[in-house]
Amino acid sequence: MLLKDIIKLTDSKLLSGDENKEINGCYIGDLLSLAMSKVQKDNIWITIQSNINIVAVASLTEAGCIIICEGFDPDDGVVSRAKDENISILQSQLSAFEISKILVCNGF
């Protein structure tokens, strides 16, 4: 599924990255050390984490996109660093459960 389709389905805001990126798979979790071992290449990573370390984890794991859920705002510098490293970040008002439910119900 393309990131732009995910943006539309989840009514998310694109903060950085390419909306035409192909996304496959999903990981939901807020513990950075666990995300480092579980997020796979081109996965969506759904989290409430919003600090600069999410960019490092996404870069290390080659995540396709980070969705910061529940309306959390990224800390200062996160979006700028993500743009520098070509990491896609979305922001959503929905919960991780709501996002995953929408994705599954739409064939993701």
C-alpha cells in the first residue's frame, strides 16, 4: 500500500517523507529497544514516542514510516532530522488500535 493511501485512510498529516513510498507490514510499540529488534524494512511503526530517537530507530531498521498517534507532537528537531534522513513521519489523532483496525479493514 502506498503511504498516500494510508494518509487518506487514517486522516493523518504528513510531516516528512515521500507519500508515494510503498509500505509493507506494521509494528506497534513504544519501547525503542524493542522497536529496534522488531520493525522491519518498509514497515509502518505506530508509536506515541515523539522524541529524536524515533528517527534513529527508523533509520536503523529501515522503517517505511513512523506514525505518531494519539495527537502527540514531535519534539523540536524531529521533523528536521527526519527530512535530513529521508524518514517518513505521519501524525494522527487516532489511537494505535484505531489505525491498525482501519488498515486491516482496508486490506493492508
